[in-house]
Amino acid sequence: MIEEKQASTFNGYMTIVVLFVLQIIMVLGISATPPMLRLICIIGGILVFICWFGFFMVAPNQGRVMQLFGKYVGSERQEGLRWANPPYMKAKVSLRVRNFESGTLKANDSNGNPIDIAAVVVWRVVDTAEALFEADDYENYVQIQSEAALRNLATTHPYDSHDDEGAGFCLRSNPEEVAELLKKEVQNRLSKAGVNVIEARISHLAYSPEIASAMLQRQQASAIVAARKKIVEGAVGMVELALAALSEKDVIQLDEERKAAMVSNLLVVLCGESAAAPVVNTGSLYT
């Protein structure tokens, strides 16, 4: 595996001064009388002229990967005007933070239900050599591997939890845990290309249209059952409080049959969907 290393480069502004002085010396030396000195100055002038092609710029959050006849010789991240050996090929690699939003993918969750899912991945290059040489096209590699990781996450976890307490792990109800799992999954795939995943989060999650209506009815039924359960628990508690208060304050003495009737009436009133219609009893308690 090729890892990034520092290339041998020099400050561009200082190099300009040096080359300018050498260029003047070579021009003055060409007019020298000894033929050998004149030849040396001509060759030196040609070499100095070639050195002028060694300058390059490094922008902020940008790296330059250098090769000499196909061999990796190092990378430069220091911004500004730099100078390196003119034969070096200097490829640009952006180190800026970038976003990738996947398209909406169709997959089956762990329960076999078809779902539509999409994600946003925030990433940046941290190793210029790996990004350039370990992957043929690291930007396309990020896209393909991110979608593969997202599809794998969708197929190994359920869309929704259908247990009674709703405490099971699922894609819909555990966004933070799902984001952490997705980030780890994407990072494992992209680390070999010199890419660091800053954040990965699901941006779209829904049942596929062909089963969306059926699943909506299932969710509505679950919500109704849960709501009824809470209503019954509250009604039973209120009946217990009413009977305890009547007994404690000795307001009225009820036998077991009348207590059962009272409990039945209270539960009907408290658990009914419509308002209760009162009936006035003008006779005795037992008529």
C-alpha cells in the first residue's frame, strides 16, 4: 500500500530570486572570452531556463501528488508558491470537506419488507497518495461504496420495531445509532482509499409505494391499541381511587354487586369514544 510522504520542495519566492541571479550570471558569462567558460555558461543558462518550469501553486486545503516517470516521490500540502524538480508530474488532490447524497435505493429490510432509503455522507481526503494510487477514481469509489454500505445496513436491520414496547432496534426509531453504524460501515470501506468519513446519516427512509398503504394501516392499528391500553390503565386507576375515596369517607355502603355495576358504568364512561348520556334514577338504589 502506498502511503503519503513529504516531497522535497522549496519556497517559490526564494527560488525566483535565486534563479533570477543565476540567469543574470549565465548571460554575463556567455560573453566571456574563454570558449570553455562560454560553453559552461550556455549549458548552465539552458538548465536555469528549464528550472523556471518547476514552479507550482498549492491552494488552501489542497495537496499536490508528485511523480517522476511514474514513480511516486511525495506530496506537498504547504500552501503558496512552491518549486520542485521540473520533470515532476504534479497532480492536484482536494482536501476540502465534501458531501455526497446517494440516490433513493430500493432494498429489503431484515424482515423482507421493501423500503426506499437514501443517505448523506460527509467526507474528505486525508491521504493524497492512497486516494490517487489505491483507487482508480476515488470520487466514484466513494459514491459506489457508500451506496453499498447503505444497502447492507438496510438489509441487516428492520425498518420498524413491532414488539409490544417498541424497544427493539430499528432504522426508523434509532436515528443516532443508525447514523453511527452507517458511518462505521462506510469508513471501513473507504479507509483503503485514504478517505475519512466525517458524518453519514440517512436522509430518506420510507416503505416502498407497493406496501406503504398496508404498513400505514398496521401502524395505525398499533397506535390505536397502544392508546386504548393507556386509556384502560387510566380508567382502572380512576375506578380504584373512586371506590377507595367512597369507602374512606363512608359516603355510601355498596355490596359487591353494586360495586361491580359501578365499576362497569365508570369503565363505559371513561373508555367510551362518545360522551356518556346520563340516566336519572328517581327510585331507590335497588330499583
